Amino acid sequence: MLKKILAIAAVALALPVIAVAQKFGTVDVNAIFTAMPETTAAQNQLQEASKKYEGEFTKLQEEINKKIQEYQGLAKDTPESIKERRQQEIQELGQKVDTFRNTASQDLERQQQQLMAPIQQKLSDAIKAVGQEGGYTFIFENGIPVFAGSDVTDVTTAVKAKLGLK
């Protein structure tokens, strides 16, 4: 009976120690993400696509500006039906510009998601691997925890090492 009481007391005393023995870490995801060469390559691809869209947008803007100048240069005695047709052309070009702008924006957003998703997954996998190898209970992204005590370890360096980054 005394042994059972001592065993129960030992377990009761050990529970707080087990709870305190958890291991926490932090990681600066943004620093790692920007250091990854894949991120730079993806950003370069997005910039190239953006430049192509900007070039096409400039052509459309020049076209609409030319039509506006032609309309403004019409003689005062120009028939009303011709003026209305030119106004209609300008409005249609304006709609074409708006449609192009929206389509280009959506396409760039889609490309960004497609290019960044595998990079984010690779980073997430590296963080998980460091967490498992280091026996961490939680790893927080830098800036999110309100309090970080002295027993929290910054694992950014370990994640960078896992990804082969300096």
C-alpha cells in the first residue's frame, strides 16, 4: 500500500516536470525565404512576365491616346455620326484596356502562386525536419509569439543549413 502511494506521488510530481520539459523554437521564415535561390529565380520570372504585360499595356495606351487626338482634331463641321463613331471606338478601346489590365493582373497573381507554392512547401518541409530532428514541441515563426522565454531556441540557422543556405 505504501508503495502504491509513493508511486502515485512520484507520478504527480513528475507531471509538471514533463510539461516544463517541452522544447520550443522560433524561425525567421522571411529571412530564409528571401535567401533561397528559388525565390530569386521565381521573382525574376514574374518580373519578365510583368514587363511583357507592361509593354502590351503601353501599346494599348498609345493606341487610345492616338484615337483621342484624332477625335479632338476633327473639324467642327464633321458630321455628328462620324463623331459618335469615333467616341464609340474610344470607349471600346477603353474597355479593352480595362479588360487587359484585369486579365494581366489575374495571370500574374496565378503565376506567382504557382511559382511560390513549391518554394513554400520546401521551406515548410525543412522546418518540419528540423523540428523532428531537434525534438521541438513547437516552432514559432519570428514575430508571432508574444513572449519568448530563455528556453526558446532560434532554429533559423538549422533550417537554412537543411536547405543548404548560408
